[in-house]
Amino acid sequence: MSEAATLQTQLQHEAAVDPVENPLTPDSKGKLGMWLFLAADAMTFGAAIAAYGALRIGNMNWPTPSTILGIPSTAVMTFVLICSSVTMVEALSAIRRDDQAGYRKFLALTVLGGLVFLSLQAREWTHLIAGDGLSIKTSLFSATFFILTGFHGCHVFGGVVYLSVLLLRGLAGKITAAKYGLVEVAGLYWHFVDLVWILIFTFVYLI
């Protein structure tokens, strides 16, 4: 056998024994998947907010939001959601240190913040529907308001369920420092939900 043929056979054998390692780890795959989902979701929310702006600019009879919506109570909702982002950061920091007690405490506070936000939003909707007689059929303003805030509320509810599962797994001792990537991925989703609400609060309630 020639030297070239021998070298080629050796290289083929090495390639078979030592395949190219996949650069994506399970954690990085999870983050990549979440980033792709958030990118698509951001386009959905962006289109909805843009549609709201276009309808508002084109309608001369559009009401002033502050005369209908409760700005102070919504500001409290916004503050609660921002605080929940802080506790989410603390929960991730705790599990990276393998501080199980800190992880459970801060993640529970994050879930609580989401539940408080949903409760205040339900209270606002009840007041607008029962007290002011607004509905999705009343006007373009009420239709866009209920669609935007309702769509976001569904995301908050999904986040609460998501984080509650991680909390239950933490209580069972199944979330450790080695699995902090699961919490990090959940944190990306929760921070995105908070950021979107700040945009909705600004464009729908304040401007």
C-alpha cells in the first residue's frame, strides 16, 4: 500500500473514532430556542403596538387614556412587575451559588409578583367592563386595549405557571447549581414579559 493510501486510511479511521463535537450544549440549545421564541414574540407584540398607534393616529375621536384608565393603579402593577424581575435575577444568582433556600425564596417572590399583577389586571378589567360598560365591541380604543393587555396577561399567566413548575422542582431538590441553565432560560422569558409591559404601559396608558 502506498504512503498516500496509508495516510488516507489513517485519517478516515481518526474521523470515525473522534467525530466533530457538537458546539451546542443542552443549556445553550435551551437559550437559543428561547431567544428564537422571544424574537418571534417580539415581532408579534411590535406589530400589535404599531397597529394600535396607527389606529389612534387615524382616529380623531380617540379618547384620552388617562380619562378612562386608572393610571395610579396601573403604575402599581408596573412597579410590582419590575420588582419581580429583580427577584428573578436574585433567584438565578442564588441557584448559581447552590443556595437552595435563597433560590426558593426569590423564585416564590417572583411568582407572587406575577399573581399580584394578574389580580390587579383582573380588577381593572372588572371595573372597566362592569363599571364603565367597556368591551371589545364598544370602540376601537377598547378593542385594542383589551387585546393588547389581554395578550400580555396570557404571557404573564404562562410565566407564572412556568416559574411555579421550577419552584416545585426546587422544593423537591431537583434544581441545583448544575442546572442553573433552566432558571436562566426562564429568566429570559420573564424579563421579556416585563419589558413588553413597560412598552404597553407607556404607549397605551401614558401617551
